[in-house]
Amino acid sequence: MQIEFLGTGAGSPGKFRNVSSLALRLLDEINAVWLFDVGEGTQHQILRSNIRPRKINKIFITHLHGDHIFGLPGLLSSRSFQGGNDPLDIYGPKGIRDFVNTSIRVSESRLGYKINFHEFEKGQSGKIFEDNKFSVYLEPLDHKIQSYGYRVIEHDHPGELMVDKLKADQVPAGPVYGKIKNGETVTLDDGRVIDGKNYIGKAQKGRIVAILGDTRQNNNALKLARDADVLVHESTFAKGENKLARNYYHSTNIQAAKLASEAQVGKLLLNHISARYTGKMANELEKQAKQVFSDVKVVKDFDVIDIPFKK
């Protein structure tokens, strides 16, 4: 599991930061990529990465401001020509269906795949997706328009079969190992009864990633971030700019760091960086935040962050 940042800027594209988009790379887990927001120029950013558009099967939109969705029509059209013929799910606030369908209709584009839209009603919260590997939860945030945050929970991995213990107990190898791995109780040829649960190692706790849209400070952000291995949070403003952040419905780096500390997250990744903060000033955002929460990074376009299992 990795996060690759395709755009880390706020508002409009800059020389060094494109507007918002990130990819949750789940290639080892489910051979897929999930996008969160698709700002203008996202497909150009993808061309500079190792991401294959045909691997993208879900897109999650935090809110409908242009710097988070203007890249959608181009990416969706190109996906048809790059081997992406499988259905695509798009999750987002009410209005995302109209935006996509109008763009496709007016441009007379033809998609070679079906789009399944999942639109949220105002204030909607709770589980929006689940399969045998992952669950995704949603909570409304506090922005000028409907804005949401997502909490992606990987299901726990079953414990591994303790082969060494089976050998030590002289349990012969063969199809019986499969039954034991499933936790079944089996009777061996010599009459011994083996409880499979005694030969399964401890389950590996699944990872949690919280990805927040643009927001002022609010309780739902804490709910999404609680105990996450990684929290992706906007940092449009710097230390001492609380009033500006509130007036413009955004957050400061310090507010994000305080949230990370209270939620006891593993790592804080700050993005949605204003064009005012370049070079040393962006480094200063990180230094300020580290005074509150130690494991924090101001991310750049094309940063790839590994999300390891907890030991």
C-alpha cells in the first residue's frame, strides 16, 4: 500500500505544484489504484508516474471546487484509449454526475466503459463501500461547499500457518494443511485430533488511511483520523493564520498537527499548499508543525509514501 501525490497545491496550478490529486496504490493488495480528487492536469501528472489509467477503478471526490475536479473529463476520456474498459466507480457530492455527464455529452466523447456514480446527500456519513479487503467510510467536513473526508480501512490479514509447529508435532504435510489453515478441526490417520486454531499465527492488523478534503477544524475530522496509520490533511495556511484559515474555510499546519496528535495517528502528510509557500517557506511549514507533532511531512508532487504494517 502506497500513496502517490499527483498534485499538492491549492487553488490553481503552479510551477512546482499541480492542484489536488493523490493515488492510493493498492497494487499488491487488489491490483488496483484509487484516486482521490482529480484536479486540472492530473492525467499529465499520471504520465510522469508509473500509474496505469486502466488500473484506476475507483475515484473519490472530496468536494466540487474546480481545483479538485477539473481534470476528470480528460482523464475519463483518455482511460478508454489506454486499455481501461472495466467499469469505474465515482464517489462524490451530489452534482458530480451532472458535471461528468455534461462534459462527456458536450464534447461528444465516447467512453468504452460504464461509470457507476455514488452521490452523497448533504451531511451523509458512514460506510460507503466494503468488499473482502477494504471498507471506506465518509464524514462531512466544514468548507464553503459540501466537503468530505474518507477513512479507508484495510481488513485484518489472517494469521499465517505455523508450519514449523506442525512439523514439530509430526503432522504430515498434505491437503490436511489447507484444512488446518482454515481453522478446521481434523482427525489424522493415527487418530490424533488437531484443532487448526492452535496452528494459526496472530492476525496482522490492517492499515488505516484518512484522506480529508478542504476543511476548517471540526469534530468529524477527528472521527476520520482516529488511530490512522496515515492522515492526509490540508495545510493552506501557516502558524498564526487561524483567522484567515477560518474566514476561508481552511486549516493551518498547526491545526492539522494538533488533530494528528489528538487522534494518535502514525504519520501526518500535509498537502494543499498555498502558492505563497515555496522553497524554504514550505520547509518552514513542516518545521512549525513538528513542534506539535513529530512525524509530519509537507509533501511534494510525485512523493510516494509507503504505508507499512504496524510491527
